[in-house]
Amino acid sequence: MAPLGIRVVFSAAVLGSSAATSEEKTGGLGQQWAKLYRGIAATPWSDHHTRHKFRPGDGTAQKIQEYMAKRRLMDVTDPDTDKPYGSDPSGTYTPRMDGKAKMNGELMDYGVFDCPWEKSLDPDYPAMCLPYQQILSPFPDAVLPTAEVFKVPGGLVGDFATRDASFVMPDGSTMECSDEIERLTGARCAAGNAALGHGAICEGFVEGCSFSKPGTRKCDSDKCKAWHKKTRCTGSECTAGYEEARVPYPETYPGNNGGAFTPQSDAEEASKCSKSDSALQWLKCGIPCPVDFPMEVGDLVWQGVAVIGFMVISLAIGVFTYFKVKGDSSNYFVAGRNLPTWILVATLGCQCLDASTALGNLDLAYKYHFWDGAALPLGLALSLIIMGVFFAKPMNDMNLLTLPDAFARFYGEGAEVVCSLVTLISFTFLLAGNLVGCGKIVSFLFGMDQYAGIMISTFLIWVYASSGGLLSVAYTDVVQGAIGWTGFIIATAWIQNSMPNHAGVSAAYPVGDQTAYGEGVADADSYEPVPNAVFFNWVTVIVLAFGNCMALDFHARCFSAKNGNAARMGCIIAGIVAGTIGIANTFNAGTTRALYGPSSPHAEFVANSCSAHITVIGCFGGAAADPSLNKTCNAVPLPGVPTCGEWKPDPYANLKMLTCSKPECHFFADFDGSGGYAAGTEDYFPMNAFLGGWYLLGIVAASMSTAAGAIVAMGTVFSHNLLRKTGKISETNLLPFARASTLLFSIIAGLIAMTRPNETGYFLIVAFDCVFAAGVVPLFALVYWKGIKPEAGFLSLVVGAVVRIVLEFVLPKDGLLLWVGSFALSFGPGIEDPEMFDEAIMFGKLAEVCPQEALLDMTGLDSLVSPAVSLVVLVLVQLLPIKGWGGKWFTPVPQVDAHSDEKREVVIVP
């Protein structure tokens, strides 16, 4: 997975002081701090003498190095001495002044990471790269008599009340003051970012959180309870020296209180994410405020018109084929059973390459990493190949109208009904997923509500699909495939050659990023320290590869082939072509992550969140106002952040990457050449407007094709396999009922889509998880187990479905899909309390203070167990001497001619 929380600059590095000996109480402590301060030139602020100056104390370096030695990313040494980075004879953690370090044995130079807002920083804090520091002296006066050591009358008190609108910073600028700043920080005034032109309070654009759920944001562990008690102490209950200015540690985050770390009173509301989560991203974390998307709705009009125009043209073709159907249900359901291989390749490929594999894969690979997205097209491609090898020809030879017909023929009407219900549920979710993809594009291009986009897409696709049925879908698939596939290929080639395809070494990626990590396929810790949902990714591939063998639309196209060999070759070729295009398309997510990821100018974070494992480049440079003085960052990769631990991916990032074509779009900096450009490159990389629009048409084409195929398939199964059993449906009125029923399923799917309007790949996995659990085992059996008992197939189908439903509610699930790996951890609330901050930062105990808990989500285990149980049941019932149940529901149904209600003999395919 991609980083869950990254920092552009490290807020307070790793500071600490034991401050325990009598020597440290007087001159010893000041002398040690002076050693660190040597060579770091800085222009002091006018009130520097009244403030506590944080410097590392004796023994901290050893603690840091002990922790760093345990981490692969933390193997950092001095390039000249090969000793632990920052080591000093005094024991003080003193980084090099030139920013050079040896990282995992490789020479690195982080000197380029100057603070661009250095003139707004307080140079009294050379070990910090923050614009806002408001922390009182952490030492009790008995330990550190500041009046005596620093010759400050009355001692250091950290009073910022005098910093008002008239306060002048060293560069001559004044501070920004407002009620909002005071509400959020407690101080009336703060410094904005003059270098980047934004104020002190950030404006967020991302509403929800991707890497936490309300349940995982609750801080109710033993560690949390201990800090709850400590930070709510009074008087003598408090740790000595921390009796005043306590900040109660939150019981949940992010607080949902307009950006303030103090949660609102309603605990349920306090656990919800909002756009204000990043309000203090600059002041509390030192991360520049997120840059707004430079394109306006008016700039996207022509692309929006093209998309709607394409959908209307497809609708017109559907209406035209209404007259081609001529009331013949075989034309509507199976396109007359005469489709040649080349049309099958187009229509099967379009069904495979849907919105989930054209947009959902990009969203997943952007938020997490390459293999999380590539699992979708890989699984679907394998499913077509499996279909071609095992099912296409024998199922075509059976002369079926629907997939449940096969279950009726071998297992009886009971299995037919159960199969119909399971596949209808499955395809309702499949349709919902494609409505999400299509609706998301429409709403984005026209700047409308996301629900309105889904409603418009639902209506247009329903009219298009219900008019001509599979005949309209099959032939428009050829046009949609030609437009979509060529658009994907050409646009992907241009993106990969003309735009950054991965982030280089940066504050967010101390060793750089890659488009794909090969070890990410199997190693849960391959993205250290970021978790990798490797178990769920493999389950996704398995579920899609085998679950799609129960896909109504795949089978409908196999039934419509002119012969079994055409069906077989169509599946195999379509799987190879669509899979190749889909996986290649996934590489574009690396570009989105580089331009809209955690190291980009658009990055947003939950300010009120901590992480002990997220690795960043920590800045130790002094913020000198004089350009001739020290300007280096003196950076080194460091573990843990007390605030801004959780990154908030933009759900529209991929659409923004494909549509942002202005000259000021997509700023990218390659500091050392690791991003694929010359070292020091800073440039803009706008998208080609025409190719971006073409790519969007490809996604819409893929979405419409699969959605329309799902609508036709559901209408067919509902009318033919369920309504016909009422005795009121015959060949003469079957088609009108089938068309009418498609409206019902379209409405239901549209409503389901609105529950997760931004999760483009989610419903695809849900759809085929259903049928994988129940139907795949009896499907293989009816084709390849001669003499299979109806009771065996029926019970296998029912038990698989029941086990899947039960396990859905029995297994522990937190919604984050992480089960294995060392870094499958939650985040904790941000650290503000003085004692917590000192323990975490000054004494290097962030891993002990930030209350991260192990995540446990067994999603995927239920997907594997259910078909396994289904197989056991099928084998036992088949082999045990169980008497047949007989009767209408458990007697195989002879083949029925699609044009007649008369029964005839059937040839059973072994």
C-alpha cells in the first residue's frame, strides 16, 4: 500500500534530554546544547530570550540508533566515518551540516531539502522545521532553573500573548492574527507561508479518510486509557513539572471540530473525518497547505459534452436495435446465437475491462500501490481464460438461454431458483460498481453532485440496454472497444513517456518510490513501514478468476457464439487482450501518486493523528533569515510523527490527473534524479487534453458496456428463470416482462451505488464473492462430473451461500482489509500534551507513546472457506448412499427450445 501518513517536513525530529544529574541542572546542560548549536547560524526572533530552546540531551543518540537499527529503512550512517548518523562524542544527536548520509549502504544527499519558508521559522529551534512552536519548558524548575542557566529574569514561561499583529519577524513581515487561529491553536497570531503564498490555516478538499474507520479511530486501549488519566490529572496527581497546561488526550480522532484537536462532545460525530481535518496541517505539522485543483468546471465542458454525447449515441444505437430484435427473445437474450469470434473478443473484452478495471484499479493503485490495483484486471483476465479452457465450448453446446438453465438441467428447479437469486444479487452489485464509475466521471466533469451523476448514468444506460438487449450491447461493444481500448493504449503510452510515473527521493519517500515493487506480490512488509494487504490482494485475484466463471454476461456471450470453438477462442483472446490493457493501464496510477500523492503539493493529512512507524526526512537545519548563513536542512530519515500521521488520498485524483491540462498543472520536483528526470528538475507536466478526454471516453465505454450487459442478463434471468415459474409468463410475453424488470434492477443498483459513490472497485469484488462462494463448485461438477446427483449440486450451492453469509458476521473485520504484516497498525490521536510530547519527541519514545494498535480484518478468509465447504458438501453427498429426494424441485429439467414451451430430449455434455 501507499503511505498512510507522510510528512513533508518532520515537526520536531527526535529530541530529548535526561536532564537528571546535578551537572545538567547548571552549566552542563547549557554546554551540551551549545555543542549542538555550534555552526547552526540563525537570526533570533525578538522574543527568543523568553522561550525554552529545545536541544537533544545526553543519551538520546544511542536510543535513536538502537531503534533505527531495527528498521530496514533506518540503516543510516555517516558517509565519512560509517558510524551511526548524528553520533557525537558528547552523546548528543548532532547531524551533519551538509545533509549527507549513507542510507542502506547507498550515499544520499538530503541537503537540497531546505525549508522554502525558512524566513517564517523561529531559528531558536534549529532542530525543527515548523512555522509554529508553542510548547512550554518541559523541565521542572528544580531540574532546570531557567532563570539561573539562561539568565532570564523569572525564567522561561513560553508566553505567546505578546505576539500580536504588530509583532515583526526577522524577515520584516508580520504575523497573521484571527479568532480562528486562536480557536484552533490557543495563540492569537501565527505565521503563514509567505514562500508558497498561503495563510496559517489550511483549506481542505478531501472529505473522508481512506486508511481509518470510526472504529479504528477510537483510542480505548490500555495505553490510551493510561494517557487519558495522566493528561486529565490535577495538582499532585500529575507528573512533577506537568501540573499546568495539560491537554486531555482525545478518546477518538480527528475530532470533527472545525480542525481543532479538541473533539466535539458527540463521540460518534467526533470520529468522522471532514475537510477541516487538514486545517492545522501547516501550523501543527509544518506541511504546506494543499494546493487547489487549477481547473474550473468551465474548463472541462468540452470533455463533459463528449462523454454525454458518447452516451447518447450509444443510447440511439440501442433504440435502433430495438427494431432489429423484432420481438424475438433469442435476439434479445443471446443475439440470435450467431456472433463470430471477432465480435465475441470485443464484447467479452468490454465486459472484462469495465469501470472497475479501467478506473477502480487506478484508484486502488493510487491509494495503496500497484498490485492492489493490478489485482482487478489480472483476476478478470484469468477468469476469461478459465472460461475459455473449461466452460465456453461445453456450455455453448448445451444450447442454453441463461446460466441458471444449466443448473436446472442437471440439478432441478430448486437449484435453478437458488442460482438465479445468487446471480441476481451478484450482478446488482456489478451494475452498481459500473454506475459508480460512470457517475463519478459525469459528476466530476459537470461539477454536479455525485448522486446526480449516478442517476443520469443509470437512466441513460438503462434505456440503451433495455431497448436492444444483447444484440445492441454486442454490436456497440465493437465501437466502444475500438474507442476505449485504443484510447487506453495511446494515452497510457503518452503518460508514461511524457509525465512522471513515480515519485523520487523526497520528504515523503526517503528512498524514493517506484511504479511497482516486485516483492509487493507476496511480501506483507515489502512497503515498510507501510502495510501491504497482500492476503486480500491474492484473495481478490482468486475470487475474480473463479467467481467470474459464474458471470451471467460472460455466459450469455458464450451462448450467443455461432459455435463452441468460437466461444472458446473468443474468451481466451479477450482475456489476454483485456488483461494486458488493464494491467498496463494500472501503471498510470504511479503518475497520479507522484502528482497527487503524499509528496505532492496537493497532499492532505489528518493533522490530529500520530504514527510511530511512518518514515520521513527530518529537518535539522536552522531557519536563518540571512541567506549567507546556514540554509541546509541537515535531513536524515527518521521514524515516527506526532501529528499528521494519516494521509488523505483524493478520490478524484485520477480524474484530475487525466483532465488537468493548464500550463500550471502538475508541479513535480526531482531533487536527485531518482524520479526519472535530471537532478534538480522542477517543472509542470500538464496532461494532453485530447488524450485525457479520449481516456475518459474509454472508461465510460467500458462502464456502459458492462453495465448494459448486467442489465440485460438480470432481466433475462428474472423473467425466464423466475417469473416463468408463476405460469403467467410464456414466449409471447417474456420479452416485455424482461424489459420491464430491467428498470427495477437498474433502480436498485443505482441506490446501492449511492452508498459508496467514490469506491469504484469495491462492488466488483463483492459481486463475484457471492457467486464464488456458492456457485463455482456445482458449476464445475455439472460440466465435468458425469452422473452428479441433483441433491449434491443443490446442497453445495445452498451451503456455500449460507456459510459465506454467516462468516461475514462472525469473522473480525475493521474495514481496512489488513490481517498480516508487521505494519498493519492503526493511527493514534495527535500528540499535544506537554508530557506526551516530551516523552515521544524529546526522549525518543514515540513508539511507546503513540497508541497504535494491531489491525485485524479477516476479509477474504470467508471468501476462501465458503467454496471449500461447498466442495466438501458436494463430494460427501455425491459419494454417500443418500436416497434421491425427487419431486419437481430436484429432478433434472429436459432441454426446452427457446421458441417453444414443448420439452425435447437433451444431449448431456460430460
